[in-house]
Amino acid sequence: MELTDADLVARVLVDDDQHAFGELVRRHQSAVRGLLRQLTRTDVALADDLAQQTFLRAYKNIRSFRGEARFSTWLYRIAYNCFREDARRRKELVGIDEEKLQTQHDPQVTDPGLRHDLMRALSLLPLNERSAVLLCCQNGLSHDEASRVLDIPLGTVKTNVLRGREKLKRMLADWGPN
Amino acid sequence: MKQVNQEDWLDQKLREATPYIDDEGFTARVLQQLPPPQRRHDLLRAVILLGMAFLASVLAYVVSGGGRFVSVTFERLAALPALWVFALALSSGLVIAAAGATAAVSRSRASLT
């Protein structure tokens, strides 16, 4: 029988079992690295550095995980904090303005692939909308979970998801269902 | 209805746009950077503390003439006025409660960070 995340966390807490922590990393590395890649606008090297920091920080602070939220939600919160601290250092916490958003959309010329357009459209969203859309629409978190991860009010999350979705739909209008 | 379909479509495409990322040594790199397990250090510390406590107890027993001081102390305690015993018990209780509250507050602060 496969151990649950809670079982593995308990093993890390009681026995300092690094194999159990390794299993947690294996389970969640794809989601955490994926989220960070999107947040860093597909800077793979930076995203992987931040993902490593995320797991190291999770290991050091695992005693503060109380099991009230899912382990993945707790990890997303650490990942988002790592990203935000790094972005503050790099002074990159700026959104993309609407004008740039309009002019850069030219799917027919640059790339015929929907996935590529979707990724690019995501990267053009301001950070607050991008992170809310990524967490709720892509990673399946509830608005409440996302508000805990992003440390912002529930209403703000809902607004950001709504606005982000609207912009994505506008940018991907050529691809959408008729 | 069209709005709902569009949202479903968008969510579906967003989920499909992030395929599973292969580990490719990522977990191994994380594990390499973990601090060494604390367990052995904790065990060693516990053994040293227990050993010292045992030696101190043996030494105290021998030096005090076979532990006669224990019975003498109890005799003295029994001779104390009731008010003194009550004050002693109350102050001990207060010290322990204060220590417990301090530990709880510092622990809850640590879990918030």
C-alpha cells in the first residue's frame, strides 16, 4: 500500500527519515517546478534553483506543517514565497501593461502551436493574475487554498482569476471553441 | 452556456499545457543538499546526558553517606508550617506554568514563519 503524504511527513518528523522526504520530493517535484517555470516566465534554470530552495526550506520547516492544508498547498506557498523573494531581489515584480499585451499577440506569424501561445499569453499576464490563474485553473486549487498560498484575501483571488481568464480568452480568441 | 464552455476549455488547455516534468536527478540534487540527519546527534546527546545524570546520582549517593540526606530532607519538609508548604507548591506551579506558556508562544511564532 502506498504511503500518504501525511505518513511520509510523520516519518520525516519522527525519524528524520530522508528517504521519506525524497519520496515527497519525487511526488511533488513536477508540480512545483512546473508552477515556478510559469511564474518565472519559463526560465528553466531559475525555476529549478527556486524549486530546490523550496524543498530545502520545506525540509527545514517541516515541523510547522500541521496537516491542516494539503502538503502540496503548503509546498506551493513556500515556492511562491521563494519566487517572490527572488523577484524582489531582482526587482522584477512588475506587471505587463495592456498595450504590450495587445501588440505581442500574433499567433499566425510567430507560432502555430496552441501550447506555445498559451504559455506566452500566460507570461504576459501581470504577476498577481498569472499566479492566481496558475494555481486555480492549472493546478486545481480552490480559491480559498490559493488565497492561503498567495497570502491575499479570497475576494482578491477571485478577481484576479476572473481578470486573468478574461485576458487569456481575449488573447487566445482564435483558438477558442466557437 | 458559451461562457462556461470557454472556461472549461481554457482550464483544460492550461492543464494540458504543463506536461509531467521528468525528475532527471532533481530529487537526488535536493537530497544531497539536505543537512545530515539529526537523529544520531540527538541519540548521542541523550546517552551523554543520561550517563552524566547516572554518574552524578551515584556520586551524590556515596558522598551523602548512603542517601541519608533524602530522609533528613523529608523530615525537615514535614516539620515546615503548612503555609510554607502551600507557598512553595504555589510558586513551583507558577514557574512551571510560565515556562510552559513561554514555550507554547515561541513554538506558535516559529510555526507562523
